[in-house]
Amino acid sequence: MERRALVLPAVAAIAFAAFWWSNHHANASTAIPAASWCVGAGPDYTLARPYDELAPDTPFRLRVQSGEPRHVYVFSHSDTDGTLLLHPAPELKGGVAQPLAADAAWLPGRANDKDLAWTTRRQVLPTTTYIVVAAAAPVAELEALLPKLRRWSNSAATDGSMQVVMPPGGEAALAGKPRTPLPDPLLQRAANLSATATLANGPLTPDVLLADVWFGSWRIKEQVATTPAGGR
């Protein structure tokens, strides 16, 4: 009887350990944020691929999903355009507030019953890198950088079109100027992923230096804008 009495608690302990292990790792996997770059506006979009060749003014959006609320930051960088802030953008009417909810969110947002979209830039050659960072809490170094970057806005023009505007401090406070490197090492670590990536979408990569921070990047090639026949 004593041997049986010992076996039963042991079996129960093993079963509990197996239950905890499976649930712990299932929860961990669902909490890893994932991101998908989607080329096109509205429901008719295609998933991005590394080194996509896109024409100027091509609309694109970002779908972010995580098992927990996340603070998400989105940037672009090219040699000729410098570093731009895509999200969060305080001047963007209809933008998504931080932190993003645990379920799927579409960036940049929605205004006047219409999905908003960023667009590829004109006269930006040869490549642009788009960067997404997701974190369990605000990232101090990025929060300090945000007010210094040019950013996307739909408040500058009377027609509500999406445009890139200067930061509140103007030229004097500007960081990420053209022909300068990325203004933060975290962003550079994220951008490095796109150099050899075979996939642009999926689970984000955990940062090796900052805890509870994940990132991903997508690099594109800009097509040269052509003048229509008969145009000038």
C-alpha cells in the first residue's frame, strides 16, 4: 500500500508538470508578435516579398498580431530620404493608439470609413528598408527619437492626403537626415535582418540586447518613375 501511495502522487506530479510545460510554451508562442507587410490598399493586397520592386506611390499597410498588447514602432530608411517615422504619428487622424491591442491591428489606421495607407516614395533610389519594432513596454531610446523625425501625416493638406511633414522642432531638431545612417542602434539591428532575409512576413525576431523587444524589416527596390507618353 505504501508503494502505491507513493506512485500515485508521482504520476500526478508528472501529469501536472506536462500540463504546465505545454501551456507555458503555448502561451509563450502566441505572445510572440508577428507582422505582415501588405502591398495595396483595401482588401485587394498582396503579401510583400524581400526586394519587391515597387513603383513610386505604391500603397502599403502593416498587419500586426500578438497575444498581448504591444507598443509598436514603424520606420523607413533610405540613403536619399533618410529616416521617417510611420507609426506612431501624432498628426495622423485615424491612427491606431499605443499600445496596440492583443488581436490583429492594421497600420497606419482608418479615417472617414477608409483604410489609410502609406506609399512608397518618389526619387528614392536604390532601396528603402521598412522596420517594425514591437515591445512589451515603451522603448525609451525610440520614444526619445520620435519627436526628432519627419513623419507621415494626413493633417497637413486640406484634402486629408497622406504626406511626410517635418517634426515639431523643424530643421533644428531633425534627426535621420538624408545620407546619414539610421539614428539608433536598435533600428540598425532590425534593418540588418532584411539584407539576407528570404521572408518579409511572420513572427518577429527577439532583440539580443533588449528584453521583451522584437523586430523585423522589409527591403524594397524602387522603380524609376517614368514620364507618360506625350508628357513633359
